[in-house]
Amino acid sequence: MPRPKFDYSLNYAELDLRAHPELYRVGIGEQGVLLVQPYKSELLPHWRFATPEVARESSEAIYAMFLDYLRAGDFVGADMARKFLQMGFTRSRRYANHKGGKKYDGPVPDDKKGQSGAHGRAELPRQPEDPVKAESARIFKAKWDEAEANEEYVRLKREHRERYG
């Protein structure tokens, strides 16, 4: 049976997912990373990747928050922190491959804003790799992998899916 996808129909601006974890769906990859409150507001100020030094500081701060959420038994917070680590990797890689970070040709369709994907747009050709952004990506990838492998995270994720879908 397929798992429920991230529910983009909820009014996340008005919703506190710490108070209503039953409404949270893990989704695929980074789905909902810039929507789910209060976690977006807690994590976003720490998310940076411009240089390896900044990426290291950022990924360590977000990983520390990931561990704090786990200690509190807050799976949604831990999963959102994991998504920010993943997004640090993917955005750094995007900037490593595409100067200015523009991966697709043309604007995001209005009905797809806030959702990942090409949405019918052509991918622009890759440019020579930016080694600074590539190193930032490696730093975030290591922390993302560490989060994904955390036994408590794996247990809470399984329990959340069993309980809520």
C-alpha cells in the first residue's frame, strides 16, 4: 500500500504541527520543508550554505536541533530538521551545478509555488562545478546521512507512519 503523500492542501500558515502531529506526513524528500510551522520558523534562521565554513556552522546547528527534537520525542521536528539538512545538500548542489542557482527555464507555475519539481520546465545545462558550493554540499550530506541513520529517528519515523500513515 503506498504511503500518503505530503498534504499540500492544509493551511500551514495557520497550523501548529507540534500541537497536531497527526496531520503531518513525511512525504518524499524535502516536501513541505518551507511550510510546516513552528519548525520552519525555528530552523530557517540557521539554514545557510554560501561557504563551507557557513555550511558547517549551519549543518551543526540544525543537527543539534534535530537531536533536541529527538530528545523531546518530537518526530515532526526531527523530520523537519532532517529535511533542512537535505535541503542544504540539494541547494548547495544546485548552486554548484548552476551559477545563480537557476536549474529550470522559466518561472514556477503559480499553482505549483512552494512545491519541488520541474513542473514541465526544461532543465538548464549544467555549468562547470563550483568547488565551494560542492564542498558545502558535502558538509550537509554528511549531517543528513547522520540524521537518517540515527536509530531513535528511524524508530520514531516508523511509529509515526504506523500511527498516522
